[in-house]
Amino acid sequence: MNRGSAIVGMILCLLAGMGLARGVLRDHAHGGTHAAAGAIGGAVPASQASAKVPVDASDPSWGSPEAPVTVVLYSDYQCPYCTKVEPTMEALKQKYGPENLRVVWKHFPLPMHQQAVPAHVATQTVFELGGNDAFWKMHALTFANQRALTPENFAAWATQSGVDGAKFKAAFESNKAKAKVDADVASGSKAGVSGTPASFVNGIFLSGARPVDAFVEEIDKQLAEAKALILGGTPKGEVYTKLTEKNHSQKAKEKGPEKPKEDTTTVWRVPVLDTDPKKGAEHALVTIVEFSDYECPFCGKVEPAIKELMATYAGKLRVVWKDNPLPFHKRAFPAAYLAREAKAQKGDEAFWKAHELLFANNKALSDEDLAGYADKLGLDVAKAKEAISSQKFRGVIEECQAQASDFQAGGTPHFFINGRRLSGAQPAQAFKTLIDEELKKAEALLAKGVKAADMYAELTKDGKAPPPPETKDVGPPPDDAPWKGAKDAVVVIQEFSDFECPFCGRVNDTIKQILERYGKDVKVVWRHKALPFHANAPLAHQATVEAFVQKGNDGFWKMHDRLFAGQKDPGIKREQLEKYGEEIGLDVAKLKKALDGGTHKARVEADIAAADKVKISGTPGFAINGYFISGAQGYPAFRKVIELALKEAREKGGK
């Protein structure tokens, strides 16, 4: 297998009785998620090392080695999509418990992620020194600080995870753990893994950051099959090996899980807007809509293919550009601003000159570099610099990002050829196959009298529209819930969150951005959702209720900010809660009394019950006027739902 090309195609920056009852958590018995793994422990049966997806004692894991269902997760600490599957794994642990479910971690650093290998070596080193409990702590810290993967931080996180600093330093520098990382990559490649995240449920392959329901469907089936095996006399420790063998044999013609074939037949109704830069025939028979990113190395690689297509199909082809700067490319937005300013100053021709210049220099996109490109392009440099610093075109670009989300164009580059999807830095021939098919359709319509100017609209008019947002009716927020924003706003965002969840803190900047953009139209309401495997979360949530009681919204949000700021260091244990309370001016005696007496426990649990009632299992989760967003998603995802909620509210006579 050419693993490198497979990764390029898939990731492209491309890019959560008998002991088998479901949903039973035993956190009190086993001391929470991390402690549960250590408490159950036990030796991994030798047969599992020879399973189709091998598991042995060198693998970090959570849950019992004799659990009837095992999820083996191949993942990458620097992959942005891998962070999205972490809340799903936590939700599954909560749902099934450690006797029913085991989660096994496998290292799969991708070649384009330069900091990934050291990060994987660091977490494996911590595992070898401190076991599962230390590993999962280090694991969480590594994902929570995905943009700060340095040896200095690895050492600090290892110490925070309970490992001796000197021993870690010596072991990490010896690079001994890399052998395990390499072995995981080899086993994953043999099993058919080409991108991350990739999961196996008792050997059944699930590609990407799939939603909880996709895992639940497979896990429930496997629980039933495991129960039948155990009732038939199979030792519990042999169930994993037998089921992975069975699930593998059902795909007898495969050497591993087949990469899902891309759907190039479905037509999507992707809009072409006046604000979109365009080149080629004005009344083209074929339109390519491209979602792309100036800092993405794969996006630049496809440029020669696009140039070849423009020459081959001159007069028949149009290319439409849509910006989709990925969040981990820090200079992609400024680069996009420059190209848009070139269009604003001198039209589409200037845009494409800027476009070509940016891709030719996509490793040099500093403010100084961009100013130099503006001068080279003959632009008004002062205006170009102002456009970049003021983020003049942010709204236009965010609309493109929202469209990318709507049409599931998560990775870059991503193309729609007369509405038909083609993802990745594909060779020219891959485009030509679809273009030739679309030309035949268009020419047939021309013969029937359809005008070339109307061709794109005609060919995509019955195309697939974006799926509607998920809905969850949590009802109105309680009167005593903390809030910020506009008191009488027509859009209410109820945020179910957990002060010990590393992903929950990530969305705070997005919430700030939402309030800045929507002003009087949006109100954000806090709802408590302390997850059972976060040992320090319940008291932390109770402390914020007391802050609200003492000092209202101002007190709550100050405590909220202080908890997230100190989440990792110095932490949110009981002694820190009192210090934070003192820092924000609370009556500490009253705070101590409330925490000691569990005064606000019922209030926190009421919010948790409200979330459980509508099956909000992970954090963060956002109920927005009846719609629902799961996870720490970016601003474009919120913007789309907020705009929809605003439109509906106004149609009903709202403000």
C-alpha cells in the first residue's frame, strides 16, 4: 500500500445479565474514568495479540481486557479531526461502562504533522512509566494543547500526569517509545488505516470522527453477539479475538477495511454568488466550485491540474473560488484577505494573480510578506494592509466556510463539478472524467434550448441541499440560570458545559465572537453538565452557583473564566475553588459552607437531568432556539444556525 498517497487522498488537511447491560456506569465503584481503567486492569489475554486488529499489554487502554466490546482507535495528536472524536469516546465510556466497553489507543502520526511523532513518543513514554492512569491524563493535556506540542510542554504535562520528571526526560530523550509508535503505524496500515481518526469496533471499521450514534449502533450489535458467545461457553477473554475474526471473515475479499468510495454521482446544489471570484467562460457548460486554503500544502499541489483543465476546456469551463481557511492554518485568513482586496481594487483578474502569488509563496505569509505581494501586484498597499488588519472580508469568507460546512466539504481542497463532489489534490484525469460526463449532459440540454447562461442553475436545480441542523428541545432555561448578552434576545443559546472538560474551554472564544457579532440579538445561558468521569467537576459547578447567588451574573462569569483559565494549572480541586472565590471577591466562608453542605448540588443535577432527558451526552453542547450543535465547533457552524434561528424569529414577529 502506498500509505502516503492514501493519506493525502483521505486527510488533505482534511481535512465523540452476565455483565452486558447497557448504559451502566460504575464510577463510584471505580473512581471515575481514569481510575476505572486502573481499577479493573487485569492481564490482556495472549490470544488478543494475534487478533485481526491486535491488542496487547503495550497498548494504553480504558476498561476491562475482558469487556465484550473493544474500540481500537488509531489517532494523531496533531490532527484537528482527531480532537472531534474524543468527546465521542468519553460519551461511549459513560454510556457503557468499563465492564462492557474497552477503548484501546493506537498511535498513528501522519507524515505531514511534524510535531505528531514527538507527541506520540511522549504519551507512550508516560504510559510506560506511569500506566493507564498517567497516560490518559497526558493524553488529555496533549489534545487540549494541540498547537503547543513542544518537548518543554511534554515534560511539564508528564509531571502533571504523575510521572517523575527526571525519569520522563531520560526516557523521552532515549526515544525508546518510538518503536511502539512505529509498530502501531505498521499494524494500522496492515489493517487498512490510511487517515485519522480510524476506529475498529470488534474489528468493524469506522472511518473518521463519526457521531456517537454510529458507534452505538455497532456496539449494541456486538454486545448481543458477545452475549451469545459467552452463553455458549466462550471465555470472556476470548470474545474479542473471535468476534474480530468473524467480522474480518465477513469481508473475505478484503485485506483490511476498504476505504469508502467517494460519492461522485450525487449532485449538490452549491450556490455561486456574485462575491465569489471566477475565471473561465462566463457562460460555461461546466462549473467547478473549489473550497480551498492558501496555507494548505495540498491545495497548492492541485493548481497545475486546474491550469491544465482551463486550457483543455477553454470556453466551456468556469472555476469558482470559495475560501475555506482551516482553523489550524494561522496565516490562511490574512492571505485570503489580501486576495479579496485585490479583487476589490482591480477585479477578478487581479484576484487570480494574487491567488497564484500566494500559492507560490504559501510558506511566507507574514504581514510583511503580504504587504510585499500587494506592492508587487500594483495594489494600494495602505488599503491592502488595512483590509488585512481590519479583517475587512471576514464576513464574506465566513459565509464560504458556512457553505463548506453545509455541503460537508470539511477538508481542503474540495471541489464540486456541476455539483458533483471530488475531494483532494486529484490529478487532472480525475477531473476530466467528470467534466466529460457533464459536458455531454450540458450539450444535450443546449440542444433542447437551455441557454448556456442558465446551464449551472439548470443542472443543479434538483441537487441535494444541505441537511437541516439537528434539533433538541430542552425547553426554556431556568429563571436562575446565569446569562450574558441581550436580556430579551430573540435567539437564546443554552450552553451545556463542564468545567473539567478540555474541549469546553476551546469554545469560549467562539462565544465571545458570537456576542460581538450579534449584539442585541443573542443571549447565552449557562447550563451545568458535569460529566461523571470528571472527579472535580461537580464541586466546581456548585462553586459557580454560589458565585451566582452571591454576585449574580458578574460573579458567575468571573468564576467561570477563572475555572477555565486554571483548568490544567493549578487545577480545579476543592482548595483551588476557595482561592478562586477569594480572588473574585466572594464571601469565602459562605462558599465553604455551600460546598461542604452540598447546598447547590440539586441545582447542578437539575441541569444534568435536563440534558440527559434530550440525550445530550457529551460536552460542550448548545441548544439554540430548538436547534442543536454538538462539540466545540467553530464560529461558522454557529453562524449558520443563529442566522436560521434569527430568520425564523423575525418571521414570527420577533425583533
